[in-house]
Amino acid sequence: MTGALLATRRLGRSGVEITRLGFGGAPLGNLFSVVAERSAEEALDAAWNAGWRYFDTAPLYGHGLGERRVGRYLRTKPRDAYRLSTKVGRLLVAQDAKVDGGAYVDVPNAAPVYDYSRDGTLRSVEASLERLGVGRIDILLIHDIDRFTHGAEQPRRFKEAMDGAYPALADLRAQGVVGAIGLGVNDWQVCEAVARVADIDCVLLAGRYTLLEQKPLASFLPLCGEKGISVIAGGVFNSGILATGPTSGAYYNYAPAPPEILGRVAAIERICQAHNVPLAAAALRFPLAHPAIAGAVVGARTAREVNASQSLLADPLPPALWADLKSERLIAAGAPTP
């Protein structure tokens, strides 16, 4: 079962293939708490040893710290043995004073500044290559052009990206500098808007097609099938609650979960327990069943967390689990299941 799930899938019509599980690099940017250098290296090593060969990062993750850590590790591996993605849309500008990293703690003194222009995009790629210390990036994603990030400013940022960042990435792809291009966002609606007007290979969609949420089933995922666009599922645990369960302080969408989410997860967990299935196992396996989804990235800060995710792939899950979740209307009736 594990071997089948870790087989590679091609991203859209590109020549880039990723393993079904990939390493999500946000935690290595000190997301919510500091990650020791040794712990970061051990987490990456555990992922490599488990057969994960896709690694995702971004300038935002720890204001450059995440890219440096991922790059430092991958430089010890043959370059053709893995696939690497990072993102454009924020430039890191050095500051004299200590920087507030928001969800990222103890970050370098560099502030992320939104820039979706063509020039800003090319400068972002150059800076990422320097931080990563590798010769090429396989997948470039336009980062956070959604309402989740920009609110009322989103239409302006969207236009800036479509006029600047997208043509720049398309040119890099045409030149063979990068293998695949797309989006990395938290909002399926913006993915659908871009998919209708742009020639992208993939989207890394965080938290919007999960055991808890399936709204993209109605229009976006079918559109991906029509246009040959691959989806990489991020945030499969919805920031943690689908791994921890509805415990006190459980996180959903990067914030403490509201009561209605806690209640829904409790109902899902009850059915999982009735079938002797860990909630996290159902959460990881569910999105991978959709044919448009090429793989999933799983964030980790320790080797133990990587190994725990890997163990969730070990055993087949009973079909009755999914039937019961559908009968209780806890997942969409039309959702593909493992």
C-alpha cells in the first residue's frame, strides 16, 4: 500500500513528476515555535528515507529560514533525485530592527514585501536560488493571491500577478529554466479564476480539499480534469485539527478552531473510531483518492512527525468508513474515496 501511494504522478502536461507524499517546509521556518537545526535536518532525513522526493518551501517560511534549511539538506543529494518547489510574490527586504514574523517566530531580520510584478518575480527567483544554494527550481508557484491573504486588496494583487508574475513564470518555463508553474494558495476560487485564463501546470491548494472541506468538488476539480491541471493537496490536516482531533486549543486555518469546526471533527472522529481508523489516517488518505490530485505535502518539524505520517499509509482503510461518513453527510456524496 505504501509503495503504491508513493508512486510518482506528473504535474499537468509538464515533464515534472512528484511523489504522492511530499515534504511541506513551512514548519521549518519556525512556524508557531522554534525548530532546532538538528531537528529540522532529522525531519528532512526521515522524509528522504521514507521515499519522499518532493520538497516544498517558500520565502515567507521563516523569512528565508525555511528555504535555507531545505536547500542545505538537499545539496547533499543528487540533484536529479528530487523535485523542489518554491514560491514568488514576496521579496525579503533586510531590516535593521528585529522583525515581527507573525506566525513565524525568531525569524531573520528581513521583512516580506508583496511584489507580483515581472521584475519582482525574477528577483524573487534569483534570491530563492541563492538561499537554497541549488542550480535550479523544478516548480515555481505564485504565492497567496487569494482573498484569504489580501482581503479587499485581492483584485489589485490578482491583476498585478496575472500581468507580471504569470508571464514571467511562463517565459521561464518556455526557456526550460523551470519545469512547471502554478499557484500556491489557500483559496480554491482564485485557483479556478486562474485556471480559466492561464496555462498553468498545477496548484498547491492548502486546506480546501480535505476530510473537512470539499467545496472544490463542484466546479474547480472538474475544471482541472478538463484542462489537465494537477492539484497538490496542502494542509490536509487543516492546520492540525484533523491530526489532533477536536482537543482544546486545536488549530484550524492557522487559528484556534471555532465551536462548529470542533463539533464537525468530533463527528468525523467518532465514525473513524467505530472502524478502528485513526482520524489522521483518514485525513491523509482522503484527498489522494481524487484523480485530479497528484500528491500531498505534509509539514513536519521532527523525524517523529514524518514517521507518524508515513505510518498512516501502512494499512488499507475499510470501504464502510467512507460509506458511513457519506451517510452522515460528513463528506460529500460525490467525493472519490480510497
